[in-house]
Amino acid sequence: MSDVATDAPRLTAAVRVSVVLCCYTLDRWPRILAATESLLAQSLPPAEILLVVDHCDPLRERAIRELPEVRVLDNDGPPGLSSARNVGVDASTGDVVAFLDDDAVAEPEWRGRLASAYADPAVIGVGGQVSPVWESHRPAWFPPEFDWVVGCTHTGMPPEAAVVRNVIGANMSFRREILAAVGGFRADLGRVGSHPAGCEETELCIRATAQFPEGVICYQPEATVHHHVPNTRATWRYFRARCYAEGLSKAAVSRVTGAQRALATERAYVRRVLPRGLAMAAASVNPSRGVALVTGLSATVTGYVVGRYADRQRDAAARARLLAAVAKVTPLVLALGLWLQSLRSVDLAAMTDLGLVSVLPTTYWAALLIVVATVPVLIHRDRTATLLLVAYLAALILILHATPAVLYDSLRYGWAWKHVGVVDYIVRNHSVEPQVGGPFNAYQAWPGFFALNAVVVKAIGLPSALSYAAWGPPLFELAALFPLRLLFSTLSRDRRQVWLALLVFYLGNWVGQDYFSPQAFAYLLYLVILGVCLRWLPASHPDGRLRWWRRWLGRDLPSDAPPSPSQRRALLAVVVLLMLAVASSHQLTPFMLLSALCLLVLGRQTGPAWLPAVLGVVTVAWMVTMGRTFLDQNLYWIIESIGHPGANAQAGLVDLSRTSTDQRLVSYADRGLTAGLVVLAGLGWIRLRRAGAPRRGAALLAISALPLLGANSYGGEMIFRVYLFALPFLALLTAGMVYPRAVGRRLSAAVPVALALVLVAPFCLAYYGKERSNYFNPQEVAASEWLYSHAPAGSLLVGADAQQPWGFTHYADYDYLFLENLPIRQREALTRSPMAQIDQQTKRHPGAIYVMLSRSQAVYARYTGVLPAASLTALTSALEHDPFFHVAYRNPDAVIFVRPQLHTEPSQ
């Protein structure tokens, strides 16, 4: 090896390199000139330059006339890049044949750096880096992981010299004797004219290494060329078409070489490179890039699937399978395409009191209806592949829950902003302070979710959780798909009932507790714990004393073979750890889980019987230690609300007489959807009971959250949380209205389709209907950023309500006052004497006072009625005329008033 290294410069110069350029149109003449000039300017000139013209007489004549240093050849074979390259190979005389695209420019050391690798006799081919040169600029949405779309080196390729499976066609070389031995490029693969096909170099590399197993193909990134990318290739249209064509090309290579070799590199790319790309897109708050990653992968996979079956069309059975596969996949591709198109034409400023429903275009609703109507049909057929059903449900989740993340230029929900602030606090202080009171005390006392995200932020090197928090809803909903399927497949023997229940769940989950929050995290763990307990931790012994209970609720549930003792111990350890995670992350979820486990243990659905006791001990221990300060400050109202289920339920309902007509429609939608699912679940339970189908576990779990309604109002949200925790099992019982079918009785697919269509309309109104208050426009975010960058530590920050971007950074430096939390008499007095109420609440505060009033606060106050209708107008007018306050910041959607810190003389 030392001799080779010493002689490398001499061997590099001695290697005769022939360079082949292939071109097909005179329109690229300036690029062809630039390419040839870069070859003539090489520090080690090539032995010859061969320009192969692909069936274009005007180009051939001009090249002969104006490029005397270049040997011009005519492609006398079939049109296409592969055929033209073979002509160049046959005419070359060098030891090595290098290929450069006619719209690429080689760096001066390119030829020498390619040739240097051939000092090793084992090397049969060498490729280099292809750097894109965008005609205008790189689109913000265009992911570097997909630079192969424009023929360039993409993220994920080795940063240093390495052995690879194949090289990029724009910058590659091979020993001429190898090309001759393997027969050159396949003429039936590769680009023809402007048709965006490819993979001819991939197939050749695989074939060469198969024929010469001792040989290797190297990637040498220092051998760089710069590839021109015209504006026509920087469009969504070209991106999708090129990805689809790549899938077709990969399918063609798979037929020739086998899928194992043809897709070896691609599998690693999908497993490692694309997930990192999605994470980086989320970290950089660039949702369009994330959409492009998903679109590119989907288009490529679709092309591959279609291409794999294309050569079997002569066989009638294969043709039927192809048509069936296309029929199943086409609605999915069409829906995703319509959805992506719809996101480009949404005017958020035109949003009315119906929220996003009022501004989403027709293409969005078409995409949603295609998915919602197709999924029940696929479920009804009962033989649909699981992967396809998962793909459709994932598409439904993206359409429903990723739409706000893509459309909004800021984080949704005021609560999510303060959750980001808690993560920020832990990142900077490396600790929590559960003994400190204030509006953030509960988060400091139950920090599990926030501590986990602090670890993520530090590990990835992000500035804050704000980089990815907006993607909480689609991520939590997607993650819930798997424990839900585990639960449903354990509680039901019927596959169609399981999948329909999943669809009903996603069309019934309007509550909006899937955002970046401890509740979403704890709810996911709740589903996992129940799934593990029901599937793999069955009750140990039957209990005759509970036979009446079992007869009333239904038959015993199916279960897998019981785990071995060691597996059971491992599963119990996992469950206990997950219980600890729940108890440390959220105040309410442990009690919901405790109620569910108690009922399951009493109903002999799971074991051991001490599981609820362990959860109870863990929960109580956490509350009396970490939650001590919180309990001291809030125990009085917690005790007062015990035993008042009616009042607790009413506390969360909006007074419809104080809101707009559109908002009344939204409220009717969420109430109707909730009541409708409860009724349908009851009817489903009756039908399952008559059919003798399993229903006991679902019934137990559907009612397990009800006792909590009599224990607490949970800040007016208990009725919504009870519905949320009952929803999975309400969905399963609702699906029991349709499946399983009795033997000999036929059912039309129209029934589950009708059920899905009935649910989707109220869901959209309920889930999207309050987006005018949930969405914060750039002006409101700018006002909050100004507030936290200018307000000195110790200031009192005042707002009408918490529906604003607040607390996301350095929240512990400030005190907070929200007028919605004032006693009702003082809130009602805000209209008559706003400054008197402000002075009464702030007179004892020694620091500066900042009052921020914004569009979203006003909308939230109007929707909920927490403040009198004219109170914010009166307060704004009073602050503008108050001698102690002045306007420090104003934009069209927010205003900040400031009263400087009062300086008082010390008492003598």
C-alpha cells in the first residue's frame, strides 16, 4: 500500500482518461460550451473529449464547426442517454472513461482526482460530488435529501471517500475494459430526451460488481462538478414527476438485478436519511420541506409499485391484480395531491367565526371526503392489506391534524406556548421548582413531559421546543394509532370492527388535547398501558363471585397465549415504569388510569390485582412530595367540587346566549358529535350483547372515567376529558353497530361509509371551529416577542385571558395577571370602571406593569363569554387616556401599554 501511495501522482498522470459528454438539443449550447471549456482547463488534461450528439443534426453540425478540440460523434443507435454513452465508450481510447453531463462544469482538479483512485487495481469505477447551481435560487421547500431529483449529491451520501453501490451519472467514470466486459449501459433504461427517467448507472454498477466481485466502486467527493439546475426543475410539478419516474426506474432495475440489490441503498436512505430530514424540517420550522419529503417518498413508492407490475400485464391474473392495486392506491395518491394543492390557497386573514372551515378550499374538502369514503370500503372488503389501511389512516391524520401546522406560521394554542416556556426553563436551569407558586406551579410539580422534551432539545441542539411543538397534533395522533389497534384487536375478534373503530376514533376526537402538552403525552401512555395489560397480562384466576357481572357485561375476551413467568415480570416492570411516567407528567391521567385498572381487575380482565394499588401509591406519593405546594394552593376548590357532577359538567360548557351564531353552530356540532357517539355506542353494545360478541372490556373502559366527573371540574374541562378517555371504547362499541355481521346476513359497504360521512361534518366544525382564537398571526407573535425582550425582570404582565403567545421564554422572571380569573363581579365591572379594577389588582405590585391586548384575546373572550362583551374596548380606551400608562408597542392586531416601575421613598 505504501508503494501505491508513493506512486499515486505518477500513476494518476499516466492514466489516460477519455471524457464523454452526451447532448440532445441545441437549446443547451451555452451549457455545452461551459462544460467543454471546463474540461479543456483541467490541470491534467484528459486524453480526449468525445461529444456524442443524440439525434440532433443542427447540434452536431455546430459542434463540428465550433469545437475543433472535441471529437464529435453521432448516436447511430436508438435515442436515449444510455445508447449515446455506449457510442462514446466504443469510440474511446483511454484506460478510463469518464462521463460529464452537458450542463455541468468540472473543477480544474476533477480529472486528476477521479484518476487518482484508480491507483488501486481493485477500483473499477469512481464517482464524484455533484453540486447544484440553481438558476434563480433554491426553493425553501426543496429538501437537500432529494437533490438526486435534479441529478446532484444529496444529504445522506458519505462526506468522505468511501465504497458505494453506485455513482451519480452526472459525474462518474469506469475502467474501459470493465465497460466492454459488461456490455455497457442498457439501452432500455435511462433518460430519453427530457423524459425524467434514470437508474441506468445504478444497474450498470450492480452488474459490474456482480461480474467482478473483487472490484469496488468508490465515491470521491473531492472530484466535484457543478450542475446547472434550471427553474423548470425547481417546481413541484417536476419534483413529483421525477420522483415518480425514479420509482418506475427502480422497478425496472429490480426486475433485472433483483429487489435485494436494487433497493439495498434505498432502504437505508428511507430508514435513516428521511427521518432525520423530517426532524430537521420541524426544527427549522419549515413545514413545506417536510411536506416535500413525504410527497417525494410517496411519489417514488407509487412509481415503484406501478413499475413492478408493468411487465406482468400480459398475464390476465396479474393484470387484474395490478388494476385492483391501482384502484386501491389511486384514491390515496389523489387525496394527498389535492390536499397539498389546497394548502397553497388559504387566506387565513379571511377566517370567520367558523374557523378554518370558512377558508379551506374545495380541494381540501375533496381530499378529506375521498379518504373518509374510501377507508370504510376497504375495511368492508376485509382482505385489504394492513399496510394500506395504515397508509389511509395516516393520510387522514395528516389531512385533519397537519393542516394547521403547515398553514400557520406560528404555534397553535396559547397553552402550547407556555409549555414551551417550561421546557425552556428546565433547559436553562437544569432543574424544577415545585415549591414555587404561580400559574406554572402545576408544570413544575409534574415535570415528566417537560423534562423529556428538555432532553430532546439539548440532544438535538435546538434553540427551544418551539422548533417542533407545532407538529404535536399529527405526531401524537399517528403515535396513538398503534396502541389503539393493539387495544381494539384485543377487545374484539372481528378485524373489520377493529379498523372501523379506528376510523370512528379519529372522526370523533374533536377535543383538541393532542397538541404539545402533558395531556397528549400521558394519554398516549394510558393507551399503551391498557393495551399491554389487556393483551399480555390477563387475570390469573377466575372469580365465581363476579359471574353476574360477567354475564351482564358479556363473554370473556380473546387473548394470546399467556406469557412465560419471565416475560410477565418484564411486562409488569414496563407497566410500572410507564405508570411512573404518567404520574410524573399529569395530574388527571393517573386517576383516569386508576379507575380503568380497578374496573378491569374487578371484571377479571387483567391482573395482577395489585396493579391499581401500585398506581395509587405512586400517584399519592408524587402528589404529597412534588405536588405539595400545588395542593396547598388549590385543595380548597378541589374539595368543594367533589360530589357535584352536574356542576362539574356544566362548568366547561359555553353560554350559547353570549356568543355568535357561527359559534353556536360549532357548539352544537361538538355537543351533537359527543352525544351521538354515546348513543351509537349504547346501541352497539346492545347489538353485540344480542350477538354474543365480546364487549365486556370495551363497556368497562367506556364508563371508567365517569366517576371523575363527580370528583372535580378540572378548571371547567372535566366533561371534555371524560369524553376523551371514553372515546376509544365508545368508538369500538359504535363500530359494533356494523360489525361483526351474523352468518348469512349481507351488509352493503354504504353503511360504514354513511357512518363515516355523518361523523366527519360535525368533527370539522368542532375541531376547526375555534381557530380564530387558537391561531396567532405574525403581528401577535411579534408583540409577544417584543414584550419578553423589553419587559424587565420582576414586571407584572397583564392580559385579558391566556389565549395569546405567552410564557414561552424566561417566564419565571415575571408575575402574571389574567382578567378572566377575576371574581365574576370584578369582571362585570370592567365595562363600567376598567381602570378601577386594574388599579385594584396592580396597586401593590412594585415593578413595571405591561398590559397586552390582542385580537386572539378578544376573540376568545367573545367565544367563551369569560369577559363582558364591551369590556376590552372599554379597557383599551381607558388605558389610552390614563396618565400613568402609555402605549409602548402597537401593530394592527396587538397593543402593549406600560406603566413604569413606581419609585417610592423609603419610610423614615
